[in-house]
Amino acid sequence: MGHLARLSTRTTAAAAGALLLAGGVTAPSLAAGPAPQAASSAPAETATAEPAADPCPNDSNEYAVQQAAKLLPPPYGPDVPNPPEWAVGQADTSTYNGCAGLSWVNVTIAGATASSPETIMLFGHGRYLGTASATHFGFEPEVERVDDSTLRVTYRYLLDGDANAAPRGRAVSEFHCDAASGRVVHTGEFPPQDA
């Protein structure tokens, strides 16, 4: 495979990906533990990866992300009183690409710390597809573009004895937008649920 370029740098010190696609994610094969439970962040009937008639919508990055963010599930679930909101206005939208088969935007919460929840929003040809998983993970993931329709995400998590500022654990996932089925397929691992 060719050289991979890191495309995401965030000024917010938080992160963790969650990438569950409303259009459907093929369940991951995890070496340890069950897959994060699927949760839809957009109606399944409308969240497909098929390109629109215009494969490059001319919405601004910020506008596209703001519109999609209305469909994000709450950072801490629906039953947590007075939770912080997603800090969508602070997200680095430069990773959104309305022309790409698969692009992304990392979003964390307002007032985030390194271990605060973060989610990865996915887009296919400018259409919001959902988030990486129902579980939001702490610590900023590294997202790399493999090709036009494939992203590699390296999640970070704490191992025993780690300082909160220096997690050593790594879990690597790939997400591929399959144009034939209109779904994003996940392979690889997510951080352990108790991490």
C-alpha cells in the first residue's frame, strides 16, 4: 500500500472515535470483547453512501458539519442530566471533503479534557453517514486516508499505570465506503469497553 498522510490535526485536546453508520456498519471482529452496540444517528433509509447527482456538493465544510451535527447522539447518552454538548463549532472541518468517497470530522465536547468523549462523523460524497460507533471514546484518535473511500483510525486508550496525558494502548480500525452496497464496512478493533 502507498504512503499514508496524516490528515487530521486538532486543536482540542480530546478525542476518541465512534463510528456507527446509520446506513449500516458491518460488525467488527474484535479480538477481545464484544463489538460496541450499534446505534443509528440518522434514519437508516436515507443514510447510504451513494453519491448525489452532483458528486461534489458546494456547501461549505462548516455548513455541512453543522447540519449533520443535528443528528449526533448525546455525548453521554440520553439519560444524563445537564451533559455538555458537542463542541461542533470548534471542530476542525478541514478533513471534510464533499467530493471524497469517505471523509470525516472529529468532534469533542465543550470544555473537553484529554479523556473526554469524541466522535468521528463520516461523510460520503458530502452526505452525512453517521458516527463510527455507538460508543464515544476518549483521547484523540489519529485518522489517516488510505484511499478515496477508506480511512484508518488509530484509537488510543489507557493501559494499567498510564498517566491520563499519555495513553499507550492502541486499537486500529479501518472504515471503507462500499459504493455497491451503499454502506461503510468496519474492520479491526475498537478500544476495550472498560478502557
